[in-house]
Amino acid sequence: MSTAADYSRGRSGAPPPLFPGNGFTNMRRSQRDALGFFNEISATADVAAFRQAHRKPYITSHPEAFKQVFGVQQEQFPKTSLGNDILRWMLKDGLLTSQGDAWKRQNHLLKPAFKGSFISAFGGDIQAACIASVERLAAAGEKPVLLQQEMQSLTLDIIGRILFGDTLLDERPDTLAFRRSVDDSNHLFRRLINGIPLPPNRITPTGRLMLKSRAVQERFLDGVIQQARADRPRFSGSILDALLTAADDPDNHWATDDHIRDQLLILLAAGHETTTNALAATWYLLAQNPKTLGQLREEWQEVLAGDPAGAEHFDKLVLTQQVLKESMRLIPPVWITGRGVLPDTEILGYSLKGGNDILLLFHSLHRHPEFWDEPEKFRPERFAKPLAHKFSWLPFGAGRRICIGSHLAMLEATLALATLGRRFDFELQPGYEYQPEPLVTQVVADGLPVTVREVR
Ligand code: HEM
């Protein structure tokens, strides 16, 4: 395999080539079709630069560049990009958006709770949420269902049980408003990053909408925290309980209720939007690939032997996990991320100017022709072999800021596929065409309308 030194050969110190187009035309193009536009730029060089509004970010989809940014040189690529600033305006400071000591403190507190061994203990909760989803789908009869929305109900139920220790979200009358406001924020993010980004304010329509969404989310979570403070035993053992316990310690000045609220918002938002989209994309791909669905049903029959899918089956659901991995390769829920470049540095022989952003395009990383055979084809069995490059498949990111919820996501999505897939066929509505909607997460457009049929 080629190394970083091989890729640098012949261009040491040169700036990345500049993609044609001025800041305005490029901004218009990314407003119309961000995914297509960024893919096009990224195909021109291992690292390219382009003008967008008044900025000149770099973009890459080369695994060796991901290795430098997330791994070898991660100190030089902090989370200070424009995208991260906008996320911080939307979600304030939590594990996803913070930096330095604040991030270290939060990571130290939360990481143990999301370890694989700890998360397996939530197998029963995940199973219960999957069974509730089966009941809702069975009740729909053969009426059309928006499967994306059902996946959102399911994943929100799961993360709610993990954060709060029970089915609190089912009971609260404001859960639906919260859920809608998270969808709104996802759309607003795209609008801000494609326009002239301004912190939330009452002057611009986008700023007003963002403040409104944020207020709905704050009211909802303040209500949950009040409820937990008034009835601690009910929340015992939950992640919220751990955060409240940290706040009880007078040495932890940082652990205020506002801080706990911001932390919960990030865990709730990051913890269900992504998995919703991974599942919706997988159902879509399985509807296109009935042979694989047939093979999955054989696996479910053999491994589960009629029992409800639980954490104890996870390791044996090998094809199910390969299908999920292939789905997240083709339709990565997080399709792009960004980092700041600080100070001037070099990757793959290109010199990067400190102060600019670098965009990391997971979508075309996962299709890089040098590292993937027939990249557009859905072939889950490719994950039976080692990857061609350790950094060629990164749906959960990598390095220090790797997704804290990757074990949870894989466990819940595997159990959800097995539980729902052995009971139902999801038939896409006639004429449905998948159009990716690249917001913060990549959303399966139009809510994925399907007819639900019991498997005979
Ligand atoms: C299929 C599902 C998921 C995908 C594809 C996904 C993807 C990602 C990616 C790519 C990152 C890194 C972003 C970057 O480096 O800029 C990330 C970070 C993060 N994810 Fe996930 N995620 C998923 C599920 C979850 C779940 C279930 C949680 C629940 C807690 C979660 C919480 C977080 C948090 C808190 C971070 C920030 C970590 C840090 O910066 O230290 N994610 N996720």
C-alpha cells in the first residue's frame, strides 16, 4: 500500500490546486447540490482548495489525508471549523462541540458510560424499544408509513431510555415538539453553512428560527432536569443521574444545570438523528437488494432461533453488521465534517495555510476508486475482508474525537434490523426515488414512504 511519503512525492510544499469558480458562484452551487459539488471538487486532487463566499477552504477524500487530520497530526487540526462554530451556536458547548480542557472533562465523565461492555447492559432496553416499534408498525396495517419517522421514534426511544433510565420520553407531552425542533435545526444548519453564516440573532429569518428551535429544546430539557431533581430514584443508574451526581460535587463548578442541559441536548440530537438515517438508508438499500434480505433472514432464523434479538446475539449477527457497514459506506449518516488548520502545515505534500478550514468528505472517501472495488455497488461481503486502508471507512470518524456512540449505534441498529426485518417486508411506494438530502446528517428524503407487509 502507498504511504504518506509516496503521496507527497513531486509536490512538496505546493499549495493545493484551486478549483475554478468565484466565492458567489461556488456558494450557489453548494446551495443547489452540496454533495455533487463537493464530490466534484474532491475528485480533482487528493487535497483541493475552492472559494466559497469570502472563505477558501480545503477539501479532501483521501484516506491518507484523513489519517493525518484525525490521527498523526490531530493537534494541528482542532475542531474550529465554520461547521463546528455553527453547531456550537445551535447546540452550545457539549462533548461534540467543545475544545481543550472542557472537552477533556466531558469526555472523561461520559466515555465510560458508552463503552461496549457498558452499552451491552442496555440490550434489554433496546429490545423493548424494538418490540414497541414492531407493535406500532403492525398497527399501521397496510396503510403507507413514513419509515424514516418510525426509525426516529425508535432511536429516540432508545437514547431516551439510556439517558434517562426509562420511557420518560413517551410520557412527556412536549417530546413531539422537541423532535420537530431537532429536524428544524438540521435544516437550518445547511442554510447557515451555505449562506453568510451569522450567529443566532433576531434580525435574520434564519437567526430567528434558530433561536426559536433552541428555545423549544431548552424548555424541554429544563423540564426533564427538573423532573429528575424532584425524583432522583426514578433516574437512578442513568446518564442523567451521573451528570447530576457530578453537579452535586462542589468542586465541579462547571457542572451547572445549564451545562447538563447542553450536554443532554447534544447526546439526544447526535444519538438519534444519525442512527435514524443509518437505519432508513439500510431499509432503502435492502428494498433494492432482495437477495441480501433473504440471506439476512436465514441468519436471523439461525442465530435467533425464534427468540427476540438481544445483546447476546450481537457478535453472531455477522451479515447483519456487514450490511450496516456497507450501508454506512454508501450513505454515511455523517457525510462531511471539518477541522481548522492551525498553524500552517503540510499534508500529502501540499502546504496548508493556518486559519483556513479543511473539509473531510466521508461520502467520497467511502467511494475512493483506489481503495474500493466497484464502489457504487452494494456488496456487504466486502466487509468480510480487511480494509484496503485503515482510514478508508470512517462513518464514526477517527482519532480522539471519534464518535462516543459507535458501540451503541451498531448494537441498536443490528438489533433493530433483526427484530423488524424478520417480521416485516417494507415495500417502497411505487415511483419512489431516493434523493439524498445532505444536512448535518444525510437524510433519506421524503421520509421513505413504504407499505408494511407481514413476512409470510
Ligand atoms: C450510525 C450512527 C452514528 C454515526 C454515523 C455517527 C457519526 C459520528 C461522527 C462521524 C462523529 C465525529 C465527527 C467529527 O469528527 O467531526 C461523531 C461524533 C460524536 N457522536 Fe456520533 N454517530 C452515530 C451515533 C451516535 C450515538 C448513538 C451517539 C450517542 C451518544 C453519538 C454521539 C456522538 C458524540 C457525543 C460525538 C462527539 C464526540 C467528541 O467529539 O468527543 N453518536 N459521530
